Amino acid sequence: MGIDTKVRDDEAVSLAAQKAELPLYVTRIKVYPRAIAGQWRRIKWAVLVLLLGLYYLVPWLRWDRGPNAPSQAILIDLDGRRGWFFDVVIWPQEVYFVTGLLILASLGLFFASSLFGRVWCGFTCPQTVWTDLFMLVERWIEGDRNERMRSDRQPMSAAKAARKGLKHAAWLVIAAATGGAWVFYYVDAPTTLIKIFRGEASLEVYTFVGLFTATTYVLAGWAREQVCTYMCPWPRFQAAMLDEQSLIVTYQKWRGEPRGKHKAGDSWDNRGDCVDCRLCVAVCPTGIDIRDGQQIECIGCGLCIDACTQTMDKVDRPRGLIRWDTLANQHAKETSAVKGTGRVAWRPLRPRTLLYAGLLCLVSAIMLAAFLLRSDAELTVQRDRSPNFVRLSNGDIRNSYTLKILNKRREEAHFRVSLEGLPSAVLAFVGADTDGAAESPSLVVHPDAVGTFRVLVTVPAKGAPMGSKPITFQVHEASQARRASHDAVFVGPGR
Amino acid sequence: MPTKIEKDTLSGQNTTGHEWDGVRELNTPLPTWWIYTFYATVVFAIVYCALYPSWPWLNGHAKGMLGYWSRAELTQELDAQAKARAGFVDRIRTTSLADIAKEPELFSFAMAGGRSAFQTNCMQCHGAGGAGSHGFPNLVDDDWIWGGSLEQIHATIEHGIRNADDKSRQSMMPRFGVDGMLTGAQIAAVTDYVLSLSGKAQATPEGTQIFQEQCAACHGPDGKGNQELGAPSLADGIWLYGGNRDAIYRSIFYARNGSMPPWAGRLDEATIKMLTIYVHALGGGR
């Protein structure tokens, strides 16, 4: 596209400036972001390729787990109630691992925001990434900013309709692929893809593909910067993570002003470096003028930095009129005796960042410990409460319990049960899937399954507790020394 | 007063042409999308009324062109369920009770089926957990009036107790007081004897004698009962109608002849078998 600073004034006016002329009640003013090349644009493209590649391709990773198990590396199997992550299998009982990951993600977000400002918004947020992709497609089909503006001002024609139709078709294809990829995290990707096209997939699959197709198309194609400015709650409370030491996109006012047009050969004395080319406004995806200072709409994408770098190179002034900087450093430069000489070093180590980093380490350590200590055998005990206890004909008191033993391993397990807290108790198992002696049978639990057993605990009349007495059930596996226990109570008459 | 319809400069909307004391009203029509959504719902309602049951008549209702009937849908679902269960149900029907209890898969099917049949048909008298209540036996303990083996439980469920069924369990306790067979004092003496069996009172020679003459035939000389006759044990701590002096006195005076309906005609064979397995496994089965 080459260097072109001849953006017309009336075209590159920030939204704020346009709205200032209008009453409070206005509909949306469309933003026509202009293409720009540069360092930050390259980084944004790289991040986009990486993130979209991960998103679209991860469901297709295969992982051999043997028979009777899915061969998809990452699969959240809602029907089978298991989360498969390579060799890790998460049961519904362990959903706290997912909670932990979400806590880690939000702490990571806080940490990154306090260090680098709105780096999430500008580079990695799905809204930003897909909007970038949609804008790229739009540019390929309808041309760059000026062409699109011209085309939109003209009445509808066959060529214009064809371009618009092609653009929306391309958007819908991308949106459908996005919705499809979402579904593939929950069902087997290769078989479901074929089923989707044959019309054999479940209603749920079509519903969610449709839902995410619609949201992607509407949010990235139509809503765009309105999502960030009006819908998203994150920028509102993100302000709490930022301070004067956070890296943000800044316009170096002390150097740029007074701004004005500059002809080649004119002196640079008594004027600022800003030549008012308005390229920074033209490239902004949210339609703001960064020279107005910090604004709620700025997502920190850095494209205005690329624009300004281009212009500064062209007029042969030093780069960095618009640059990443901290507010503290900007203030020092602005207020120093010789403007631009003041300096406040960037301090990445601040109480705020240390706190976030500490929390991040703490939660990671807790997660890691929980993961390493996670047991692949678990026991839960439920006491029958109707009736609370049974008095047998010889006066003995009996309580009954339902034992559920989780065997998370992929092989059959044999557990023995013992009871603590009631020395005189006799255990009897009702019709259990057991082998071994009747008094101490070993309970058979199938691979990757929950075994349910009913056990009757009988205590002689004399040994029966008054009211309820805490007891502990224990199961242990003879062969592999796996253990699990669960607390319960034994209820006797009286009190 | 109507004024001229003019364009409002601030909002760009037309006014309605109405003015009250200088206050003019903007004509802000409903959004187009709203209007069209409204029209679409009207069309939907008309089509729906034509296709589905909708309007009530005095006798019945409009059936709709599709002939849709939610009960038919339910019947279809129930049939599909029955079909899915058919394999297990057939196996239950053809397998003996003892063998069902030995097969883990069949046993857990029978337990689930028995539980649901119990909650529908039995819990009204015997309680949700089978603990019974006054006059309705506890099925969780080890005390059985008509026997606690699989076969005995099966026979009790199938034909019931003291009803018109030919094979129903039959027996009858005489109304010693009402029919004047024993005087009040004699009944009190027997009551003492019955209480003495569980060590709660001192037996008198008179009470002992009357018990052996009048009661021992069914309840046994030692009072331990007879399951063949449905005569409960009087020597344990379990009382169907209460174990205090007053309750026992009344049991002898008025007699107790509780009954239970036969289930053979109401529940199918497999369901009765599953109920038997379930009741047997509640904790008291022998």
C-alpha cells in the first residue's frame, strides 16, 4: 500500500469529534479502519495466526488411549461426564480443577494488565482477533478505507451488491467454522464433522454451531468496537489494575504540539513534530484520536504507533511520537525544565504486580499440589434415613448405608471395607457384586466407573449408641494399596 | 390543539401535530423490527391454531390438522421404554428368584425396577423406606409375620393377606373381648403374660393358663409365633400395633386382622418378582 499521508481531513476525524457536533441521541457512526503495516501489526498478525490456529486445530489432535476411550487429545465429554486432557482424565467431582484454571486465567489477566496495560484487549481478546480477521477479509473484497467509504456513499449497484454479498458470505463461512470448532471440543471432531454435513448430528450440535456462527458473525462483522466500548465489562474494571506505571499507548504531547501541516524544507523550529496527517485516526479500529489523551475506547492495539512511525520516517523526524510508555514517564517528560529530558524508569516490580504474581504462584502451587495428590479412588457414603434405624427382633440396632466407590483407573479394582468407631459392629453387604467371604467380601468396581453397594451395620442392643455417633468407613485395595475413607454417623435410639 | 406536523431539529423525528401548553409530542414509531416480529407472531399463532389442538368447544376441542395428541406421544415413549427394557424383563420372568439375586446385572435391574414399583404401589402403607407404620409391618427389620424368604415374600405380594383372592394368606384371630370369650380380668391376665415374654411384666398363673389354652395354638407355647398362620412372635421387641399394656389389651379384646390386597392382577409377573427382590434386599430378607 506504500506510504500515504494524504488522508483527507474530513475523513479521518475521530468519533469523539464527530459526535461532539451532534445531539446526544445519535446512532452509530461507522468506523472504516485503514490498513497499516509495521512492527505492531506484524506482532498482531503473528498472535492472530497462533491463537486461531490453536483454536481451530486443537480438537483435531489425536491421542491414543486404548479401546473404550476417546482418541481425541482434548475432549470435554458431557455425555460421558469426563474431561479428557491428554493422559489426564477429569471427573465431574473434580470440576474444581477447571475453577482453578479460570482463577489462574483471571490472575494472569490482572498481572499482564498491571504490567502492560490493555495487552489482552489489543492483542489476544477473541473479539479483537476475529474482528481483525473479518476486517482483513473485508479489505480483500471491498478495498481499503477510502474505497469502502466511497462505495458506501454510492447508491447500490450490481457490482457493489456482489462485493457486499461476497463479503458477508465469506464472513459467514468463517463464523460457521468458528462455531463448528467450538462444538468439536465437546464431541469427537472427525466423526461429527461428517455427521454435520450429512445432517446426522444431534440437535445440540446444530444449535451450538448456529449459536456461535451467529455470535461470531454479528460481533466481529457488525458490532466490532461497540462490543469493547459498550458491551464488555472488562475494560470498566480493568481500570483498577492500571496505574501510572502501566505501559499504555501514549501520544507525546510535549513533542507533538503545536501540530500543523509541514512542507518539505520548512523549519521544524517553534512547532511540534505532529504533522497532523491523521493517519493514527484513520487506522484506529475504535475510531478514536489518540492525541486526545487516554480514552475509554482505546484497546491498546498499537496500530497508531505503526501509523505514526511511518509518518515520522517519511518527514524524517525521530520515531516514537506515539509510543508505548507509562503515564509517570510522560508526566516527567512534560514537566521537566527542558521538555523531554525528564525520566521516570519503568518499574515492573511494584506492590501491585508483586501481589498478582504472588497470588499467581500461590494458586498454581495449590493447583499443582491438588493435582499431584489427587486420588484415583474415592469413597462417598450415604446413610439411609427412612427409617433412621431399625430395631431387630433380638433388640439389635441396625443402620444401612449406600457406599459409592469411584475407581478412576482403567482396570477393575477389588476393595475391602472396614469400619472405625463402632467396635461391636457387624457389616453385611446386600446383593453386592462381591467375591470372597460374606463377612469381609471384596467389592468389585469396574474400570473407570462408580460401584454402588448397600451395607447393613448391626450393633448389639448393649453396644448401640444413644443418639448419633460418628463413624468412619474405609475402603482399601489389597493389590495396589489405594485407600479412601468417608465419615458418617451411626444412629441409635434414645436421646 | 393540532398544530402543524414538523420535523424536530434535535432528534430529527416528526412531531405528532399535538400541542399542549407549548409541549409538543414527538412521533416516534415502533421500531420496524418490532413491528415485523409482531406480525410474524400473529401469523405463527394462526398457523399454530390450524395445525395443533387449540380452541375448546363445549364438548371437546379443535383437534388441529396434524392430529397431534400429547398422550399419543407419551404412549409412544412408554412403548419405546418398554421395548428397551424387554430383554431384561424377559430374563427376570424366566429366571428364578434365587438366580436373579446371584447375577449382579439382573439384580441391579431388579432393584431399580422394584424400587420404582415399591414407591408407586407399596409406600402408601409400608412407608418410603419400608419402615412401615402402626398396623403396617416394617419390611426392613428381621421380623416376618408370613415369612421372609424370597418365595414367601413373593407369595405374599402375589396373593396378599386376608382378601378375596383364592390363594390369599388366611388366618383369623378371635375377638376375645368383643365376642365374650374372655372377661376383662382374664384379658388383663393374658396381657401380663404376653408382656412377661419380653420381660416387661410378671406373669400370673391364671394368665399363663389362659395363654396356653387360648393363644398357644397359633402363637406357640413359647409365644414365638407361627409364620404358617401369620401369627406374629410375641416374644420379641417388635409390635405391629404397639407393645404397651393398653395396646396389647386392645389387640386381644378386638383382635387384629390386617389385610393386604393381592397384586397378581394389577402388576405383571416380572414386576412382582422385582418387588420381591427389592423387599428382600431392604435388610430383613432371609
